[in-house]
Amino acid sequence: MSRAIGLVRDLIFRSKIDAVARAVGTEVVYASTIDIALARFGESPATAVFVDLSDASLPAADVAARIRAAAPNVRLIGFASHVDLKSLRSARDAGFDQTLSREEFTSRLPELLSSPK
């Protein structure tokens, strides 16, 4: 079973991600801070990390640098509200593999959860 880590605090949105993950046979574990996410890598490898860039406590450059140091080959995918263009741009600049609006992320979630890097 593939595994993803979600830096997502929104509990309702987590439940939507979990429903899709179950349907495609993927496990998603969540972390509310970058330190917890890094600890999750130590427990078991992940193929992707999803980052809610709307969360101001998760600055894109710091998240990208720390995740890449711990797991250089993981797919790093950021998403934010379509009106939050600044955080999407900063994530692209920081080296995220993909940056999507929240709507795009939701519609592409089955593909993002089931496809390898």
C-alpha cells in the first residue's frame, strides 16, 4: 500500500481526503507541524506529501527545504485557495513538484494518491 503524509489541519477536508484514499487503496497520515511530518517519515516511508499552503504556520520554503532534506525523492504537492496566489507562487519557487488550487487538488486527488512520482 502506498502512503502519503498530509500537512493539513482542516478536519473536514481530511475526511474528504481519507474517503478518496480508501477508494484507491492508499493510506494518508496527517501532521499539523513540519516536525510531526518529519517524524512520520521515520515511522514509514511516504510517496507524497500534501501541504495546505493556506496555513500560515507552514511557510513553503521552510517546508520544502526540510522535507527535501529528509526525503529527497518524495512528491511534494502544495494546494491553496485559488485566491491565495502568493503562497502558490512561493511554493513553486521553493521547489514543490506541483502547486494546485484547492479545487484542482480535490478533483485530481485520486490520481495524486495512486500515481508514483
